Amino acid sequence: MAANRPQQKNRRRHQRVTVGLPVEVHIGEKKKTIVVELVDIAKAGVRFRSLGEEVKLGQRATFTFTVEGQGNCSAEGKVTRVHEGSEFIVELEKANPKFRDFVLSLTK
């Protein structure tokens, strides 16, 4: 059946790179952070997989992770998609220079 489906054009504006990194994320107004997997990363967004914590469309997500030799990579944005199976997409609105450098180093 899958062979009968028309192939969809890739609408991504930026290359995504698989990461698989555990990250603490502060979601919305929640007081504590949640630990999620940073599944993949691109210049304009990230995909996370949570361990069951509920994330909703429109919530703000703020996160920081440390890359050896580069320091703290920080970014924030809005949850724009939530998928069944606990994955969610954050469209980035702010990122520090170390975050941008890290993404650039992965997409070269």
C-alpha cells in the first residue's frame, strides 16, 4: 500500500541532525524541569521525546545543555507540534552563540 502513496516533498528549511542527548527542559509555568531526549536538532528547531510528561501546544520551552569543549548551549522557543508517543517540536526563538555554533558544527 505504501508504494501507492505519492512521495511528499521535504518542506524543512534547515538540515536536521540526529543527536540523542538527555536534556533538562523547563516547560511553561511548571516549577521543575523535565528530562527529555533531544532527538534531533536544526538551526530553527528541535525535536524532543519525553518520558511521559505532558507537553501542550503553545507552551514555552527553555533548555540548556553542555557540549564538551564548547560550553553551555541554551535556547528557547514555543512548542509547535505534539506527536503521539511523547515527541514534541520546539520552534526556536532565541539561542545563544554557543548553541548556534554547535548546530553549525553538526551540519557541516
